[in-house]
Amino acid sequence: MSSSRAMIEVEGLGKSYWVGGERLVDHMGMHALIESALSAPVRWLGQNFMRRAQTSRFPMTEGHMKWALRDISFEVCEGEVLGVVGHNGAGKSVLLKLLSQITRPSEGRARIYGRVGSMLEAGTGFHGELTGRENIRLAGAILGMSRAQIADRLDEIVAFSEVEEYIDTPIKRYSSGMIMRLGFSVAAHLDTDIMLIDEVLAVGDQRFKRRCIEKMRSVATSGKTVVFVGHDLQVLERISDRAILIRQGRMQMEGAPGDVVAEHVRWADGRQLDD
Amino acid sequence: MKSEVQGVRQSGRWPVEIRPPSGWPRLDLPSVWRRIDIVYILGLRDIKVRYKQSFAGITWAVIQPLITMFVFTAVFDGVVKVPTGGSPYPLFALAALVPWTYFVHSITKATTCLIVDQDLIRRVYFPRLILPISAVSGGIVDFLIAFSLLLIVMPIYGVGPSLAILLIPAFFLFSLMTALTLGLWLSAINVRYRDVNNAIPFFTQILMFASPVAYPSSVVPAQWQWAYALNPMATVIDGFRWALLDGQPAPGPSSLVSIAVVTVGLVGGLYFFRWQEDRFADVV
């Protein structure tokens, strides 16, 4: 049973942000401090005599803690593909950011046994003044490829991106589609034990998008451990071995991809009826 | 593949623990070292980008100290008559302007590095210390070019290098450390308070008057030399002058003050940066 070794262990992971207003005076800056002091009498009047005023012109600046993600626990075993389902703003991206160490959690913990590669956003690290080729080297290094790996895969990356003709042109002359294709191509050629993939990375026109999804599928089936955040439920159902459903930052369900997707769709339909 | 995974895991590198920030931050310099090629590639990026679509290109590395040298010579030699201890004033100024230009360029870059590369901070993980380190390293090329200029100008004034020139790398390294120290503190503060951005040009200008760039450090009274050396660049510039020019005094015992300031500042800066680092992606 060595293949069922856990590569990712997540226990009670949570991330909170401070929203609306400022927590500490020293976070406000002088402007806000003066403005808030000057507007205090008006706010006081508004609060006491004109109910409306406080919500429009001078909103109360008291913020509150908001959990973007809370009580998330799961494991991903070696070679397994875990699909993550949820609406926009449900906390899927926060989860990927936590697992890729971009931001730290507020509670709970995660353990990761292996090198992590992130395919989160296309074009990370690109610089407009540099050529396509220079940008591949730059972004590749930042994403975690060694110089030898980049040299090995350069031709493959260029070929996949379909920008061969312009590869020695500064990318500020590229169309946005070309930049996104190049960006996807670099990220897709990462080779780590664990891959975090966000489906929004699949970019470009319909044809290239299909190729992106195809590429993600081949990464997912190549024996790597994958966390896959999906929006296209059909794709997600096909790729994943198991899935979790996140709703408003909480884990709602864990199970077979088909069941999780069905539950997600049922809930979404129900919400539409309510509207 | 699997054995490699096991092997590294046994060496204590894995698992990666992801938990809330708590307690004293860990420096974890080996993790910076493992990704050191990013320092190189970001440094290369900055050099390339700076001189793209530029007519004078890399000669800018020479133009800046050279023009400043002319201006300083006109003002501090032509008008004010600053004593130089026997050295020709243009050379006396240039020996200071070369490390000074590097230093100003480096702290300016280091201070803004987290803002300039905030996209990276929000989108991909690597040890954030890489960014200020890369910012102060990128100027090495410019420094070397400007230093060659110095070596060309020296014989024009009949000054030949002595053995002391071998100590130049040490003095340069010290200016790099000084720039990194300031960069660590200021870049981390800059993430939250962009005031630092506005203060930097002003700050470097004032610091120049507090450094022996246009005048010799010997004009400072002996009993105040230790206070003067609280500015490590005073020691760097004295070192450059001593190593390159004839008859310039060697940095005195007050340079120990400079070394202490940089050591304490650098270690403190590393911890401060690591402590703040967890919030960069959320705040920047």
C-alpha cells in the first residue's frame, strides 16, 4: 500500500482577513486619521438623527474578521487527483495560495511531502521589455525550474505556445492571447511531484483552451499528485479521482467526483430558484 | 524518482509545514541558498530592462559618476577649496563617487523591490529575501564598469595602484552589506507605508552630506570620529580612497563602529524582514 502514502495532509486549515475599515489606528495613515477625526461629529449626527447618512456618506469604519476559509481538512495520496469544487469566492483560490505558501494560514496546518509546482496564473514573472525566450527563462526560474530543466524544455515550451515566430520579440508587442499562451506553456512544463492547478489557467480561444485542458489532463494522469480547482464541472469530473466541495469557505462534502458535482449543481439550482 | 523523494525527505527538508505564523521567525537561510539562481535571473532581468530602448545603454554606469565628478570638482575644488590630503580633487571625488553611486542605486532598488515585484509576491512562492538580495546584487555590473573608469582615470593623474587595491573587494562587500541592511528594513516597511518611497531620494541626499563624498573624513574632529562612523559608508569611502590613492589615511579604529552597526543592523534586518514577510502577500 505504498502508493496510498499521503503527499498532502491538511488539518483544520483556515484563513481570515480583516474587512471593512481598519483594525488599528496606525494602519490608517495620516489622511484617514484626519478624515475620520473631522467626520466624527457628522457621523455622530448621522447616527443619531439621520439613519441613512451613516450608510452612505460616512460609513462606519469598524471592520470585522472574515473567514475566507475555515475548518478545511483532507488528504491527498500519491498519484491521486483531488478536485476542488465551489462557486466564485468560495475560497478555492485561497486554498491554493495557502498550499503553495504564497500566504500563511490563520489557523490549522498543512504538511506537504514533496516539491510543489503551481499552475495558478498565466504569465507570472513576465516582463514586457524582455523577449519571449528571455521571459521563459525568467518565469521558469521563478516557478522553480532549474536552468538545465529550462534549457531542456525550451523548444517544447515554445512549440506548445505557438509563438515561435515572435520568440525573440519583446512580449510587449504580443497580443494578450499570445502572452497568455506563453504563460500557460511555461507553467505546464513544470515537473514537480505535486501540482496545484487552477483551471482558470486554461486560456485563449476555444481551440487553445481545449489544448490547455488536454495538457492539464495529461499532467493529472501522469502519476503526479494533483490538486485541481475546476470550474468546468465536466472536465473536473473526468480528471479527478476524488473531490471536495467548498461553500462559503467551509468544506461541505468530500467524495466521488460525480456525487460532489451533483451536490454542487443541486445547491446552485436551488439558489437560483430562491432568487 | 521515488528514492529521490525519500532521500531528500530523510535529509530533513520535508515535509513542508504550513502553519500560522507564531513566535520568533526562523531565518532559514539555506532555503534562500537553494533558490539562489533567481537572484541571478532577476539581476539579469533588471540589467537588461534598464538598458533596453536606451541610446547610451550601459555607458550610463559611467556617465553618472563622471558628470558628478566634474560638478564636484568645479564646486569643491574650484570654488570652495576642499582639502584632499595631496590627491588631485577629481580623483579624490571619483574614488568616493564610484562606491557611493552603487550604494544609492542599490538602496533605492532594494527599498522598492517588494512593490515593484508585488505581482510575484501575490502569485508565486519563493523565499522573499531573494528580492532585496537580488536588488543589491544587480548593481555589481554597473559598479565594475564604473570602477574600470576609475582605473583609467588614475594613470591620467599619475596615480598607480598599490597592493592595497586588493582590499577593494572587501570594502565593496561592506557597502553591499550596508545597502542590504537598509534595504531589508526599508523594503519591509515600504510594503505597508509607501511614505518610504517618498523619503528615499531625500534620505540619500542627506546621507551624502553625512558621508565623506565631497570632502575628506579628516575634517570631522577626532573626538567625533566614532559618531561619524555610525554611518558605515564613511568607512567604505575612506577605505576606497586609502586603497586607491597615495597619501590617504587608512580607516581608523572608528571603523569598528561601522562594522558593529552593519552586523547588528543586518541580523536585526533579516529577522525583521522574515517576521514581516508572512504579511507581504496580504498587505502589498
